[in-house]
Amino acid sequence: MSKLSNKIRTYSIVLFANLFAVLSFAQDKSLIVNDITQLNPIKINSIIAPTTFGEIMEAVKNHKGPISIGGGRYSMGGQTATENALQIDMRKFNKVLNFSKAKKEITVQAGITWRSIQEYIDTCNLSVKIMQTYANFTVGGSLSVNAHGRYVGQGPLISSVNQIKMVLANGDLVTASPSINKDIFYGAIGGYGGLGVIVEATLSLTDDCKVIRKDTLLSISSYKEYFFNHIKNDTSIIFHNADFYPNRYKKVRAVSFIKTSKEVTIPDRLKPLGNSYSFDRLAYKFISEHPSGKWVRQHILDPIIYRKETVEWRNYEASYDVMELEPKSRKKSTYVLQEYFVPVNKFDQFYPLMTSVLKRNKVNVINISIRHSNRDPGSLLAWAKSEVFSFVLYYKQGTSQGDRDKVKLWTHELTGAVISCNGSYYLPYLIYATKTQFTAAYPNYKQFFELKKKLDPDNKFRNKLWDAYY
Ligand SMILES: Cc1cc2nc3c(=O)[nH]c(=O)nc-3n(C[C@H](O)[C@H](O)[C@H](O)COP(=O)(O)OP(=O)(O)OC[C@H]3O[C@@H](n4cnc5c(N)ncnc54)[C@H](O)[C@@H]3O)c2cc1C
């Protein structure tokens, strides 16, 4: 009997220990914050997903250690976390608070995604004025990087923001706009969660409309002139970008979406949800892995895709889903973005520097999307210090330490090249730029840091970006 009870006791202990191990692993896993690249796992201490202003204010006021803020977690370098932090996951703070069709204005909680806003306003024939190409991002995350899209005659997201509300390190709720608490407005937008939690935003909207796609193939050396002669001042063009083809880097396909009264060829007003995107995902795999993938894309796939006349709604073209890019696994290799901005008069100086770095380092570039942006109206951490062209680099890299080291090296070179052209690089991506490169690219960093010291004297709001540079 006692032997049996001993056995039972031993089994129970083993069972309990295993159960405990499984539970703590599950708990540990939920405390690892990572981003879409899967390159930056960070162990945090705890996480909350507030649904009320009060919860955010209480948490910020009472928490003693570091606090990080998470939106959609699509930034790619640990910008939403740091070790042992409390992460405020904003994704459930996602309601529409006010909407006026007549004023073309919407007020939202900051964890809402562009997609949810689009679903809300589409029935009133309205559109988001400025956003990224994909609609999965949260408004708070987009404001904090001061995102941009392919909109002609626009620029950084801040230009479409009427007002924000923020929770500061002491738990106070403040309103900020271009006229009220200006310093907070111009610091927090593009401030990567360093000054506080953006909880609410009032955005100005615009009319939805039908657009027809037109494209033209050009040599890269003629693109700048083409843009200024045919695109920049044409108010009927809504979206425009140029795809710069690797690996020869000689040609671009300039693509515009122009207002039209023609019948739509795609009746959906928004991209349908839940699409498997099997063709797109296979195409990205082929382009990035097959030796002739890039040639086939430029000379066969794209000519077929662009042959067809396409008329669609603006909201349809603005509601891409990042799922279309997602590979089966990101274990051995992963898709990553980088972005570089140059003053428009440095376009012809920068692209040869960039392509020489990419060629020399045999970077597996899938696409470079060239876009234009007006000058930033005053953000402290403006990436558009003047009117700029941007080069959005989409590439594939291995995940081993050796592969990461290589990427770090050529990223330093590219960042050096863009700084030599008086340009800048985008901060939501891998945090490889040196402190000197950061301060050269963001010359108003001192004002931002002074504001942070004033509003957040204990350096509560932290993440990998501010750990690197603040
Ligand atoms: C496939 C893909 C395509 C992209 N295309 C574009 C593009 O076309 N244009 C462009 O500009 N960018 C683009 N990006 C970058 C993207 O815009 C940014 O990474 C953006 O931050 C993503 O939003 P998010 O909600 O995921 O933010 P997160 O990654 O969650 O957060 C980004 C930063 O904002 C902070 N933050 C989040 N919410 C708040 C809040 N409420 N208050 C204060 N701080 C907050 C975080 O702490 C973090 O520092 C792209 C990224 C991917 C992966």
C-alpha cells in the first residue's frame, strides 16, 4: 500500500511538474513580443490590453518600470518593446468616437486599424487622406512613425491630423494640435511612443472616387523629369509610385491611379477579407528564390498584369492586406523593408550610390518602390526635411547571425550614402544605423530629447529604438 501511494505521489509530482513547465512555457511565450519579420523577440514582463482611457491613465501613472506601446507590431526592429517592460497593447482600444460626413472628419481611439476606419466610412463615400499601402496598421502606430503612402501632392501622415489626445508619463491626458500644445503634437507624431501614449486622433478625410490605372516603362535616368512634368501637378492623379526593377536597376515602371468616371472593372469597394493570396505568395517566393525570378517578373509577369485595364475604387486600392506578402515560414529567411529619403534634387546622385551598394553586397532585392513626399510641416523627427523622393526597399535575408551581420554592414553603407546626399532613413525598420548616423539624419533630435526629458523625466516610455539612441 505504501509502495503504491509512493508511486502515485511520484507520478503526481512528475505530472504536476510537467504541467507547470507547459503552463510557464505558454505564459513565457505570450510575454515574448516579436514583429512580422520574426527577427526581434523581446521578453517583456507583463502586458495589458486596455479598452478604456482610465485603464491607460492608471497603468501609466502607477507603473514603476519601463512601459512600451504596441500597435499592430509591424515595425521591424523592436520599436514596440524592451526587456522587462509593461507593454500596453493598444489593439483593443479601437472604437470610432465621432464622425462627421459633412465635415469629412473622424475621431478614433488609437488602436483602430485603417481597415476598420475604411469599413466605417466607405458607405459614406469617404476615404482616408493619407495612409500606408496596407490597411492592417493601427492609427497610433502609424502616427508614431509619421507614415506615408503613394498619394500625389501629399506627404507625411501628420498633414492629415487635426488633433490628438495623449496620456503623459504622470498619467495626465492632454490635447495636442498644430495650435494647442504644439510641441507635443510635433514631438509625438513621429515620436515612436517616446513621449506618451497617443489615445485618440482626429483625422481629416477626403472623397472616395473611381480610379483608372495607367503605367509606363521608363529608364531610371528619366524618371525625375517624368515625375515633375507629368505627375506632380496633376490633381487628377490620386496614387503614384514607380517600381525600380532589380537586379539590373535600369528601368522603372511608373504606375498612376487617375480619377475617372469610367465603370469599375473591380466591383468590390474594399479588398475582400480572408483571401489566401496563394498566387501572390508563390510569386514573391519565385521572384526572391529562382535565379530568373526577377527577370521573369520584369519581362513576363508585370507586362501581363499591367496589360489589363483596371478601374477600381480608391478605397479598394487603399485596402491591401499584408497577408499577400506572408511566406510559409520565416524561420530560415524573412522579408524585410528599409526606406531611404533624399531631397528631390539629389535623386540622380543617390540612386547610383544605392544600386552600387546593393549590387556589391548581392542583396536579394524584390522591389524598390519610389515615391514622392512634400516637406513635413514641422515634426521634430521629420524624415521629409524638405521635398523628398523615397526609395522603399523590399528584400529577403537569411535569419542566421552571419546573414544579419551582412545586412548590418550594407545597411550602414546605404545609410552613409543617403546622409551624404543630405537625406534620411526611416526609423520603423532594423535599428542598425549608428548614433552618429541617427543624429545626422534627424538633426532636431536634441529638441525631441529635451521634450522627452521634460515630459518623461524617469524615462518610462522605452523601446529598442529609444534604448539605442536616447
Ligand atoms: C508590409 C509593410 C508595408 C509597409 N508599408 C509602409 C508604407 O507604405 N508607408 C509607411 O510609412 N510605412 C510602411 N510600413 C511601416 C509601418 O507603417 C510602420 O511599421 C507602422 O508603425 C506600423 O503600424 P503598427 O500599428 O504596426 O505600429 P507598431 O509597429 O505597433 O508601432 C510602431 C511604433 O509606434 C509606437 N506606438 C504604437 N501605438 C502607439 C500609440 N497609441 N501611442 C504612442 N506610440 C505608439 C510603438 O511604440 C512603436 O514605436 C510598412 C510595414 C510593413 C510591414
